[in-house]
Amino acid sequence: MILFLDFDGVLHPDEAYLVKGRPVLRADGALFMWAPPLADALKNYPAVQIVLSTSWARDLRFARARSFLPPDLQQRVIGATWHSRMASNDDGDFRTRSRNTWWDQATRYQQIRRYVDKAQLVNWIAIDDAPEGWADADRHRLIQTDPRQGLGAPAAMARLQVLLESALRSTENDG
């Protein structure tokens, strides 16, 4: 199973900003304060892999964005919805980067759906605080968090648990 993971509004309040190239949280709490509970929730699901669906992968690059996660989550990360090739010029010149790409204009759902379609994924869920644009057919895969509470909200963690259990049962029935 693939878990698409946003950072802001999920692993900490949605008030994180880049200041001189470093992320700073301008809300009560700490950056990634809800990452340990996510790691704990995934302990019984070793097959769950993570794809970063956060703008951090674009703004800070994939490896650096992944490095902010605790080690037990880092080892699950297999990719991101963003890839640096997406910012190349239309002529393929990677030295010229654009901030006006399809990815920059797309909703989070569209970014995730593109990854799902390319990878031909069947078993996936997403945790995000941005519900805009989600197709009704995929809305059941979304764990929508409150931007201020993220995974600190018991309801969000309960929904994650339900979807993980459902995926596990589905995998067992297919096997």
C-alpha cells in the first residue's frame, strides 16, 4: 500500500514558512510534532510505503524534505509526486527551471492522481489538509486533516487506522 503524505497541516500546523531556506513554524508546537504518532500507527503495517505529496519536495528537494522525517518514516519513503524534471524548460533544458509548471497549477489531488495513474496503483490512501478537487470516486481514500490540528486530532488518527485495517483485510483477501 502507498500512503501519500503531506507535511503542512498534517505533521504540524499549516503555518510553516521558509525563512532563508529553512522551515520555521509560526504556530504553537514544533515542526513534525505529529510524525511520531504516525510512525507508531504504521508499526503494524510494514508493507506501507510513503510517497511525499508535499511542496517541501519541490521547495527543498526530495532528499532534504525526506530528511525531516523520523528515521522509521524515512525508510518507508519511496518517492514524491514532484520530480525535478517537472521544472525543466519545454526544450528539456534542466538548467532553466520554471515555477509555472503543470504541478504548480494542479490541486494536490491532481498531483497524487497523476502519480497513481503512472504507477498503476490500486492500493493507496492520502493524508492531506487540502480536500479541493478530490474526485468523488477517490474521496474515500483521503484522510482529511484540520490544518491546525493535523494528525494531532483523534478523529484523523482514527480514520487512518480504519483505512489501514481495511487495506490490510483487502490484501489478505486477495492473497
